[in-house]
Amino acid sequence: MAILEVKNVSQEFGGLLALDRLSITVEKGEIFGLIGPNGAGKTTLFNLITGIYRPSSGELLFEGRPIGGLRPHRIAEAGIGRTFQNIRLFKKLSALDNVRVGMHSVSQAGFFSALLHTPWAMRKERITLEKSMALLDMVGLGDKAIELAGSLPYGEQRCLEIARAMALEPSLILLDEPAAGMNATEKEELLELIRKIRETGVTVLLVEHDMNVVMNICHRIAVLDYGRKIAEGAPEQIKNDERVIESYLGVEM
Amino acid sequence: MEALLQQYVDIYVLQIMVLIGINIILALGLNLITGVTGQLSMGHAGFMSIGAYTSAILAVNFGMPFWFCLLAAGLMAALTGVIIGIPTLRLEGDYLAMVTIGFAEIVRVVFLNLDIAGRGLGISGIPGNTNFTLVWVLVIVIVLLNTGLLKSRPGRALYSIREDEIAAEASGVNTTLYKVVAFAIGTFLAGIGGSLYAHYLTYISPQDFGFMKSVEYLNMVVLGGMGSIPGTILGTVILTMAPEVLRFVADYRLLFYGGLLVTLMIFRPNGLLGDVRWVDVKHTWARLRGRIPTPSNSSDG
């Protein structure tokens, strides 16, 4: 069953065509990779899916419902979580608070009941706390719950962002270059984490430049270049696809 | 209560403490908008004046009871806050700063030319309902509500908007809604503060609410530490007392005042208590009392 359908989506910025009639379908429960040279439109697609941009044309369907043009927080409520290429953590808040903000749409404690600390709101707060600590444990940051997010080492900041995205209790999670800047050990741990995420039933859409990571973990891969999809298929097929090699290396093999 | 206090405390000190209390209410309102939610508002005095004039006019021209005037002042200020806030806060970026500067000026000029507001002469003979007890009871209530708010889910949402608005949206926070609500609460408090001010001085005029007044409140928030309630209170106390305490340097008062601010900004750029976290305070306190702090497995402040 398709969880995300990108149908003929184009995105224009002034005169620049960032995405050109792109069509991609992500199946529920798979780990789908999106690769391509820099500027190919991968992050633009992410921003479109998460509501930061509104598509110039084409359709975006999530679980069968159109989401094109919805505001980002509505899309988060619908069940799409994401991480950012340049890490956007709440630096002056603790790791725990970062994850708890992620639980914002899940928690439901309203303004006044939260303000007055009603028993109902307090119960919701405790649940939020428990779930958030569980997520921190899952990414290995359980003992750093009260550390300021901005003071964490880079690799841990990436993991924290993933924990925050998971706090949304999403059906689909978008990871934008999660392995960037990580060393080999951290990448191994990241692969484990992504597998764990998938095991909880969340579909993963992954943008990555590290081919080892991509080939290792993705069920299917789509390749973008200049806003167009130039190839799609299983990792083995993509690895040997001429057009893909050409777009990365710029030469004919 | 007043009489009791006056027996022990010099009336001058009492006056300063009432003023400090009023300023704390105003500063906490601004802290919520700017310190916590990160929306720079440079027109706080404008909302204060709306509260002050609303309250004064209702009391002097219509003889309404004080509690009515006080409440109306807050609501009127909040209403205007929401009216200018909704179109402005839908945008991402620091448009609120520009809008509030302009808005406060417009308000000042409007009152300057409004007959019912006494034009240039302002309004005098406002009933002096503000006293020490009222002000400080309000301060305590507002501090408690504020603290409760900031520790809760909506409070975290507000902080997240300050930290990274895009990430906050992506985490499910309706940033426009929360920005407007923070602004509404902050301007409500400004209106309440304005009313208390009017009924304390018993005389208000447009000059009382110029741009520099807005800057003063901003200084209190920034000096104390953006987003920190104890910080804001501390900043308010210091900056309200400074002109009085610095009286001895007479003509050089403004120079000292400016120098004080610059020094503090060099050595404590995040404000006096801006870097202090409640959870660290708790740890230090536990250590000082001889108990080794355990790694926290519960919520932090």
C-alpha cells in the first residue's frame, strides 16, 4: 500500500525549476532512499512534503489524502516527521525538552488545563515524560536528558533530532542526510537505529550521500538529477545504472 | 495593610516598591513575548498606554468601579494586541519589531489629539486605587501563573518558537497561534500594568508612554535574562532602582546607567540569569547540602 505518492510534482522558484514533473511512490513499511548530486532537488522535495513549500503543480498524497499546501504543523499532526540537513535543534533547551516538543501534537494537553495544572493535564505530562525518555533511550541519549541540546556532540545532535521526529509518533519519517559528519562507528549505530525505527512500523524516506549507508539499508532507491527522476529500483540495479553513474561522475562509462 | 507598612517603612521606599511591582507585571508580559517566544516587541509602552487611558477614562469620565477599569484595561490592550498581532505574526521574521514601533507611536499621537484623553494635558484626578497590597498580590499571582505556563506543554512550544520556528512547526507546533496567544497575554499584562500605573500616579499624559519607555521594559527583560522569570524580576528591580540609587551621581546619572548596561552586556550577554538553569540550581543546592546529586531521571525546569 502506498503511504506517500508524489504525482507529477513541479516546483518553481522564480525562473528556476527545482523539481520537474517528479513522480515517486513510497510503499508503507519500506526504507526508501533518495539520492542524487547536490542541487538535484532532494531537500526541496522534503520541504514540499512537509509543507514548507506549496507545489507549483502536481499532487502530493499521504495515506491517500492530499497534503499539498497544508501548513507544516498540520502535516506533522497527520503523521510525517522529519530531520533537517543542517540540524535544527532547540539549542538552549535540554535534550528531553527537545523531544517533548516533538510530542506536542500527540500530547493534547490544552492551554488552560496545562496552565492550571489540572490532574488530567498532569497525567498527560507524565505520559509525555515517559515516552520522551523512552525515545531518548532508543537513540542512546537516555543519560543526557538534561544536557543542553546545543552542547551535545554532533553525532548525538543528529540522533536527538531523530528522537524528536519520532516523538510525533509518525507513520512516515523523512531523514535528511542523517549520516553527514558521522564516523564509521556512528554510521553503524545509525543503520541500527533506522532498522529499529522501521521495526516499529514507521516508513522511512531517506536522503543520503553516503552510498554505503544507502545501499546497505534501503529497499528501493530513486535517483534525482536536476529535479528529475533518472532512475528508480533496488540498490543492485541503481548501483550499475549508467545514467546514475554519469550524473554523479559526469562522464560516460 | 498600607498603614501598617507605613509605620515601619519609609514612605519613599514604599513608593519605589509599588513602582517595582508595577514594572514587574509589565516586564513579565514583555518577557513572555520577547524572552520566551522570541518575538521582539518594541512597543510595549503603547499597550501600557492603552491600558492606562482606558482605565483612566472609564474611571474619570464614566465613574466605573476600579476592578472594572482594571479588567477593561487589560482586555482592551490585549484586543489591540491581537488585532495587530494576527496579520504580523503570520509572517516569519522580525516584522513585529517594526510594527510595534510604529504602533506605539500611532497610539501616542492618537491620545495626544483625542479630546476625551485630554490631548496634550492628559488626564488628571484619576482615583488612586493602586496600593502596595493590590500590586504585590497581583505580582505573586502573575508570577505563579507564568511559572506554571512555562513548565508546561504550551510553555515548551513557546520556547521552541524562539529557538527555531521552522523546526517548531515541523514538530507540530502551530506557531502562528502560539505567537498570537503569547502576544495577547503579554499585552494584557501591559494593559493591567498601565491601569495600575494610572491609578497610582493619578495623572497620565502621552509623554509618559514614549518610545524610551518601551526600551526601558526591553532593557529589564534583556538584562535579567531572556525567558527567565526570576531574571526578569531581578532586571526590573535593578533598573527601577537604578535611577534612584544613582541620584548621587546627579548629572552623570545617564552616563552611569548606560555604562552599567554596557558592562553587563559584555560580561553577561545572556542577561544576569539567562544562563542559569533551574536544574543546575537544584543540583548545586543538593551538593552544598552534602547530598551527591543523582543523574536526573525526571523533568527539568
